[in-house]
Amino acid sequence: IKGIVKGIDGKPVAGARLVLSHRSVGFVNTTSDAEGHFRFEQIPAAVMRLEVQHQGQHTVVFSTVKEGAVVEQSISLLPRGTGNLRGRITASGRPLAGAQLLIASNHGLEVGLDIRYPVTGADGTYQLEGIPEGTYFVSVSSTLRSTGVTVKGGEVTTQDLDIADQPPPPPPRSRPT
């Protein structure tokens, strides 16, 4: 797989970290050169996950590798948006400080996934500014708790999440016969 990492202005990005992953190869890392070029050699045929990391931004695309073929896969980082997402993470109503979140939005096959990893503050709050419009998946990384939220440009969207286990619902009442 070879290609170029491009910034939001369409210009090549030097020094971007790329991580290729698949169960057949594990995780393979490289860095884009001064002209934004990258290359992964001897990759087996499969659909590979390719993540670009640059200045806190993560973009993920998937690339289909065919036996003996060189795959051209350029990746463009997503532009900044005008949406803001914030919220508070709690456990049984108490703030959860220092929790790493995974916040992701799928912008289509050609563009890829926009993934961010904010960490909550001492009061359990998080905030992402300047994100593109879209529907985002919000998850606390160390739990199975998650929620979805739609962010619109120029607006502040709030999404809180309590990760405490909820008590099971009471059993249904049996009817006398």
C-alpha cells in the first residue's frame, strides 16, 4: 500500500503517523516523509485498516489489498468544522475524572472515520471544539457504555453519559389464574 497523506488544505503532510492493522499482520507503523508519502511493503491480500494520526486528529480508512498488486491509498485529514460537542461522564451520578473517551463519526468510504480520544477533566466533563457535522458515537473506552449524538455546524451539542450499571427491570407480574 502506498499513498500520500494530505491536510485539510490538500497539501502533503510530513511526519504523520500511519498504523496499518489486520489480524494477519498485527500493527505495522510508518511515518509520512517530507512530501507526505508513505508505503507499506509485503502486505497480504485482505481488507486492511489504515489509521493516520496527526496533531491529535485520527482518520481511519479501509484498503483492499489484492495478491501481488500495489494499492494506491491517499488519505486526507478531515477539515475542522464549526460544531462543538461537550458533556459530562458520571458513574452513579458522580463525575468520572480522567476517563478516556472514544468519539467517532463515519464520513463515508471515501473520506473515512473521524476518531477522537478526549479525556474527562476533574469534574467529569469533556469538550471537542471545531468538529465537522455528523453523527458521533460516544463511548467510555474502558466500558461497554456508549451513546450516539448528532452534531450540527455552528451549534454546541451536549451529550452526557452515566456508565453505572442500571438495575435490572423488575420481573413481570404474574396474573392470578
